[in-house]
Amino acid sequence: MKGIRALWRAVLVPVAATVVVLAAQVPAAAAAPDLVDARLQGAWNLTVTVASYTGPQQSQNRPVGHQATDRVWFESTCPSPGSCSARIWGPNGPDPSAPFFQYFSNSSGFEGTPASAGLQQSGTTYSVDIPIGGFGGFLKCPPPSGIARPAQHLSLRVVDARQGSTGWLATTVTGTESLVAGWSCSGSQPGAWVAVNLSIVGHPVGYVAPAAAHGSALTVSSLARSLNSPKAAFQSPALIVANLVVTALVILFVTFPSALFNHTLTENYTEITAAAKRFSFVAAAARRQRERLGRLLNEGRRELAIFVVVLAAGSLINGLLDPAFGLNGSSVTSYTATLVTLVYGVAMSALVAFAYRRAGGRKTDWRFEALPLGLAIAAVCVLLSRITHFQPGYFYGLVAGIGFGTHMGKREDGHEAAIKAVLTMVTAVAAWFAWSLVNPLATRADAGWPLVLLDDILASVFVGGLVGNVIGLLPLRSLQGGKLIGWRRAVWAAIFAVAVFGLVQVLLHPEQGAVHPSQAPLVTAIALFVGFGGASVAFNRYFTWNGRPTRLQAASQEHVVAEPKAEPAVVAQPK
């Protein structure tokens, strides 16, 4: 009973805190502005910052961090509330004599809407693809012809509004714009395309921030502000069909390499173990550190200390998904939300394992487990997100867990893995719907830290659930997916398909909106799957090579170990 009470406390504390925060924000929710019906209209000041470049930055490009303010005029046309289009004019307003006008700023590089189309509204987000015209000026080489040209896209999101005499009027927008900024040259030969990524914050001319906003600089994390709402994510039937096809291809492509990898690992485990002894100095160093810590703490406290350190490190690594993460109040709030989310995910997974064992009359002895490999995976996810400028990013939360000493059979392992995966998806989707209600309040200029924290927690639970479930369900022997496919292949395929489709539809290849406009995340994910397939084949082919160095080493060792010991039946599934 003592163990179950400790696990329940780990779950109920963050849940109770969330309920208290929600209850405290009920009065604010009643007075929340209608951001969907808020119109973009009149003269605005847009503060435009050069956030980053994709490709080799050229000497003529504006430096990263360059900032300028542009005065523009929004002209909105709304056939019905929530179905508006907005065109951007210069500071003097609409000019009927210039129907082909397109705004361009020489100070910031910002480009307005093309003459052929305006910003199209989807929920609180206005977005448009910007066609690329010709390139003028002195060029050292022609444009690249064999490389796909980056897409140009502008996205603005209404985050605050006020009630006017004619209805709701937007008072704050944030957004991004990606534009082609040229290309590199190697002598007279073209190199790679260069794209600039701009960050935009705008207010109407004469805007004065609410008094409460002057004392607080808190903003939601990039993870929380870069999601589409459930309604906006499933608007296009054509996109849904395309993503279903992508999902089917992923499942077909993953199954064979995973089976090949598992078979190769099983057949050559003793040789792999022998070869791994080359790196025994790493294990020895880790063992010495554990022994040193053990002299200071008893066994239970030592495990808890390592568990806490790894959780704290994992929260810091995932916090770096936000390009603005640093020494500021918003980053502290984001870090706290990430830490709460990781603890919540660990405790929920442990409760499933505990309850399943208890219902089956098995022992429920448990211990804290740190998973340093999870930190490496989380770091790689963050690195890929930052390199590809993917927002909200790949949030990976399996850095620690609760381990159970009782070994279970294939059937029980499969049952438990299925329950965990389904529960992870259900809680992630519930968090997504809750986020869609909280986010309009948390992104207001006068939002307090409880709302910002809650918004970040809900977004982290959702994104972490999507990414973690897909990685955890890969059909590898050491993962939950390996246990599930070992029990029932059809059940694994059904659950994995739902997880992959959710990841693709909402994050990797989504509707245009608050999420990134580029195809980089989908291309990156496809490249990773292809790389995994190639690595699995190479792994197998290596062990068919008669001249491999490890074969001689393995053959010379008479005491090679046999099949690996059974791992603990449960390690916490990512949230």
C-alpha cells in the first residue's frame, strides 16, 4: 500500500494543481475576447526581426537579430464571421488605382500579400503562400536549377482583441514569414538556396498595452503557440487522405527493417556482447561514479537522486525546443511545465503497470530508473527541430521511469504495452482539446503565469504523447512496440497506425496555420525512416561479412555470454 500511495501522489499532485489553476481562471474565461471574430483592420505597426537563415547566409543579407518597424494597412473582407481575408497595403491605406500593389519593406525585408490573394483566415490564424517573382540586381551565378526552391509563406495569428463599436477588433498579432533571400555561389556555379525566417509582432497604430501587461513579460512557449486547433487540423479531406497514404507507407517501410534488425540482433547477440567489451571503460567509469554516490547515500536515495537529476536534465533539453529559451520568466515557466509533464507521464505509466500486476496477483515491487539513452534521443530530437526550424518541435519525454522486477510473459507484456499506448493517446488528445480552450486566454497580453503555465503543460502533454508514442511503438525488441508486436501483430499495426497518422496530420504535414509552413519536418522524418531502414540492412550485411573484425574477436572468446537477461517488464512510456 505504501508503494501505491507514493505513485498516486506523484500523479494527483500535478492533476490537482491543474484543476486549481483552471478553477482560478474561470472569471477570466468569461471575459475572454472572441479572437476568431476579431478583424484585422486599419493602420498597424509590425515589428519584424530576422530570426534565422536556412542555407548559407550571404554578406548582403541582413544579420540575424536585425529589427525594424513597418507601418502597414490591413484591409479585411469578411463574408461571414470567422471567414475573412485580409490584404496588406502601405501606410497610406488602400489604393484602388493600384490593383496589383504588393507591399515590400526595404528596412526589414518583410513582404506583404500578393496582388492575386490575401491572407486567408483559419480560426485565429491568417496565412498565405507568396509567389516568387524574378530576381534582379548583380548576381555572381545563375539560380540553382537542380535544387527545389524554398516555399515562401506568411502566417499571422491574432492573440488579443478588444470590443469595438462594430464588433471585435484585433489588437495584437504574432507570426512568421519565410522568404527566399538568394542563393550561394561557388565561383560562377550556383550552390544552395538561402531562405530568411522573420519573426513578426504587430499592434494597431496608437496601441497602448493593458496596465497588467507592463508588469509581466510572460509569453507561452513556442511549442504551445505553434499548434493548430483540433478544428483547424482536419479541414482538408484531401490532406487527410494524403496523410493516410503516408501512414500506410510508414508502417510498411518500418516493419521489414525492424524485423531484420531484431533477427540480426538475436542471432549475433554473443558477438555483439563481446565486441561491446571494448567500451567497458565507459561502464567502469559509470560504475565508479555510482559507487562514489552510494557511499554518500543509501540505495533508495541514490536511485532517487539519479532519477531527479535525469528528469531535470531532460526538462532542460526539451526546453531548448523554444528558440527564445534562456534566462527569463517565460523560460522558467516553460521549464516548469516540461518538468511537470515528464513527472506526470512517468507516474501515469507506472500506475498502469502497478495496477496490471496487482490485478494479476503479481509482485508490485518497484524502483526509480533513470534512462540516460533517453537524454541522448531527446537531444537529437531538439537538434533536428532547431536545424529544420520546426515548431513546435519533436518533444521526447522518455528520460526516466519506474521499473518493476517481476518478469511477465509475452501475452502480459503485450497487454500492458497496448494499455499504455492507448492511454497515452487518449490523454494526449484530451490535452489537445483542453489546450485549444486555454490557449486563446494564455496568449492575451494580460495573461498571468497560471494560464501560461497551464497552456505550456497541455501543449507538452499533447506533443510529447504524439512523438513519444510513435518512437515507443517502433517494433524493436527493447521498446514497447516490440512487446506489442510479439503478442499481436494486428493490434500493434492498428495502434501504431493511429499514432503515426496523428503525428503526420497534426505536426509533420499539417494544415497551414499556426504550425510551420515548410515541408522540412516531413522530409526529415522520412529521411530518418529511410536511414533506419538502411542502417538495419547494413547491420545485417555486416554480420554476413566473413572478414569482419568482431568475428575473430568473438571466436577467440570462450566465455561469451548467452542470450541477454530479461529486461524489467515495464519502463515508463513517454507521455
